[in-house]
Amino acid sequence: MPDSSTGSTGSTARPSRRAVIAATAGVTTALAAGATVHAAAGPATPDDRRLRALISRMTLEEKVGQLFVMRVYGHSATDPDQADIDANLKEIGVRTAAELLARYRVGGIIYFAWAHNTRAPHQIADLSNGIQKASLGLPRGLPVLISTDQEHGIVARVGEPATLFPGAMAIGAGGSLSDARSLGRIAGRELRALGIRQNYSPVADVNVNPANPVIGVRSFGSDPEAVASLVAAEVRGYESSHVASTAKHFPGHGDTVDDSHAKLPYIHHTREQWERLDAPPFRAAIAAGIDSIMTAHIVVPALDGSEDPATLSRPILTGILREELGYDGVVVTDSLGMEGVRTKYGDDRVPVLALKAGVDQLLNPPSLDVAWNAVLRAVRDGELTEDRLDESILRVLRLKARLGLFTDPYVSHAGVDRTVGTRAHLAGADRIAERTTTLLVNEGGLLPLSRRSRPRLLVVGADPASPSGTTGPPTGVLAAALTELGFTATALSTGTAPSPATVAKAVAAAQEADAVVVGTYNVSASSSQKTLVEQLLATGKPVVAVAVRNPYDVAHLPGVRAYLASYSWTDVELRAAARVIAGRVNPRGTLPVPVQRADDPTTVLYPVGHGLRY
């Protein structure tokens, strides 16, 4: 395990799931010999006995707290900005992360960029250290399992100067298991150096529905076996960096037209379809030693006729995940603030029902006070037993111990500087991105564009809200990258729904250019982006289109002579697309999902595996 004095991210051999490190006794005198606790989570190894001894000395209130993973506002554990203090008081009833830990004894904290947790690498490391210090200073002080959603691509909570990689569908387009492992290994090392020990990634959903509004490019693709292989490879990469990875969203969120953030989706797969389409990536993750699995707020009637969301379903979480698939690791809910899990039951029932279903960690409830007291009351009223809580706490403590949190909870600025956003890591991300960019159309060999006489390019298109992997609007990033490659490129943002006036402005600007590059974002039959592209084509100028999110856009734009899919608008993928446009690299990606005809969705326009070369 790493040396706490340096923040090193060494590569010592990782213990097995049940071989929890023996050195936990140094954290607290609660691990005295002879203490026992009744918990059904696995055999009584010597290390488990130490952890059970610790559990036996916890108060009921401390046990309840260990089950929760909570958000908290602020860049500092003890001295956040006033606006963050106000937000904490309003939403949680505490001022700081330190007060959150003192009042509720939560076992985990999740970082978000919008909560101002992830401003800069040294700040993140200091926040992590402050959280650990605050928790370890309490009676029976326990380390905190700090987590985040660092999927890469369109979902990243830690931005530059950390290394940002292409997202899952781009990795699927590259098809390299080695690249998936490298992503997990490098991303894991950087997260660990920042004090983040649990990452809610990889996405194990198989995106078989092009209309899926919540997964899409967050999935590796539509082929279950290909997705399974890439999930397992990424999991092994995280394992090598001693960061817990999380396969999500069980039992599979890939075939829905509803977003579980806003409503409760139904998945109408039969049991046979679930086994064939949804289960393989989760089976592969378990076989690879996945540390945690996140539940989905979806209804799958074929798996549970009660129509409870999977997060609250004992037949799904205990019957299938635990008993049929043999998984005995940590099960964490998706955010309990999402409408998908709040539709059928109140916020006071959801955490209790989740625990009864087989969950171990309760993630980010809308009101921690309501949820915490509901679990406490359920135990005191006999609806839940302490033994049931002890099962989950033991699983969580095993994970903390296996990650070295009992012996090495702190990180250092020196470790951050040696690890985060290094030249080697950034170069590795660029190389991976070059292997993912997919050339779908290239009529007449329009690409690569000639760089002779420094031609003038107009870069227009959608500038969606920027994830953490961007330094500015996509049109600006792409124009800057093309300028560095020998073009004279000018950016003009036209947005995701350009008005007639904006379209006219872009068309006028195109008249002064030698060629136009247009970024498209989730184009539909009625989208004004389609009008923009059609009118740009009507100028007679060469038009190169880049799908900066879903690759399905190409089906709505049949007149485009050159079409690339970058699968995201983050810098690393846009820079790779620019190098392909300029001919610096040959496009190597192939579609990991089929693209159907816009006018006949039963007909495949471009199949899985389609991808052109120069």
C-alpha cells in the first residue's frame, strides 16, 4: 500500500475480496480480541473478526451513518465559502463536511464539481485529507470512503489538469481491451492521489436503444459480449491502481426512452432477453472482481412482478445479484434524489426498502435527516435488525480496509504532483482518443482536408453545456486544434437549436471560408441543426460534420459528404477529430452501435463495425 508520507500510488499486489488487511487494529482500540458481532456477510476470517469487533462497539446511530454516502458543498472540510455554508445549512442542516461527519457519522462522501469539491488538484487533496482528519478524530474514528462519478467523456467530476479520457462509447469504437485497462489504471492512480478511493464507473449498460436519453454514449456499445469484455478490462485497470470501481446500473439501463433522473423507466425485456442482453457485462464485472455495483431506478417486470424499482427490489438485488450471480461485494444505490426511485414511495421509505432489498450504501438522499432517521426508526421498530445493518457495514469496512484506508487514509501535494495530469498520462489519453475517432462517410475522398496555403475553415455548430473535460466551447476547442494543425480556423457557435437568424449568420460566414466544419449534437428530424447543415451544404462549400455526442446524427443528414463521430465534445476527443480531419492520423474507430435509417428504423444504415480509413 502507498506510503502516506509521499502520497505514492504504488502497485503492490492487491489482496483478494475476503483477504482484508490485518493492520486495521492500529486505527482503533475497538478491535480488541474477543469482541464479536453477528453478521452474515461471509466467513469469519481473522481480518473479518477484527472488523466485526469494531462493528460490535459501534452505537446504533454510528451504524446507521456508515450506510450513507452524502454530498456536501465546499472546497474545504472546515472552511468552505459562505455560499457553500448556506447551501449545506439549507440542504443538510450542517455548515461543513466536518459537521456532517460529526452529526451523522456518514461512511462515505461523494464529490461533485457543482458542489465546488473539485476545483484544483491540491485543493481536492486537502479536502480529502480534511474529511479523513475530521472523521478519524471522532470516537471510533473511521476513515471515509470518498467517491465520485469519473466516467470520462460526457460525465467527469474532476477536470483539467487531471487526465481526461474518451468516454465509454469511444472506447467501444476503439475496441481495445488494453486501452480500457490503461484508462482504468491511469484514471485510478490519479483519483487515488486526490484521496478519491471509489469511482462510480464503468457503465455496464448495453445501449440497444438509440433513443435512450440517459445512457447513450456512456455505454461501451450495443453488443453484450463486447461491452462485457471492455467492462472487465476497465475494472482490472482500476484494481491495479487500488481504487474501487463500480459497475452500473444493475440490472441494466440500456433499453429505455425515459430518464430515471426525471421519471421511473420500464424495461420490457423478457428474462431470456435480460440474460442475453443485460446480464453479460455484470457477470464479467463480477468475474473480474468488481468492488461495487450500483443499482438502477428502473422497473423490470420480468425480474420482479411487483413493479418496484430495482433499487428497492429484493428479488433483483438479493435473488438475482447476490444468490444467482454470486456477488458478495458492496451494492450502492444510484442517487436517492432521482425521481425514478421517489415515484412510488416517500423519501422516508426508500432507504429502508433499499436495505431490505439488499443494498449496502445509500447514496445521496435528498434529505439526509429524513433518510437517516427513517433507518434508525426502522431498526428500533423491528422492521430492520441490527444484524442486517451489520452485514452491510462489514462489506463496506472490508472495502475500506482492502483499499488501505485504515492504514493510509491521507494523500500529499507531492503525490498529486507526481501523478495527476503527467505528460505521460496526457499523451496516453491522446493516443487512445486517436484510436476511437470513427469516419462514417467520406464521399469523393473529401477527408483529409488539404493544409496547403493555410486554408480558411469555419467551425460552427452545437456548444452544449461543458463537462469537466472541456476548456471552452467545442467550436472554439476544435477551431484552435485545427489552427495548430495548419489551418486558419474561425469559430462561430450556433448552439443546439439555431434560430433562422443564427443559421443565416453561419451561411454568410461560410461564403468567406474554403471549407466548413460543423459539430452536431443529437440531431432529430425536426431539429434546426438539420436546417443549418442543409443550408451550409447549399453554399457549395465542402462541409465536414462531426457528431459530438451520439453517432446516430448521421442518419438525419444524408447530404453530408464527410462525417466523423467523436462520441463526446471533450477536449481530448475534439483534438483527435481535428488530427483526423487534417490527416495527421488515420481514423481507426468503428461503430460500436448500429445506426438505423431515419425514415425506417428497421433498416440499418451503418452496422456495428462500420468505419472508413484513408
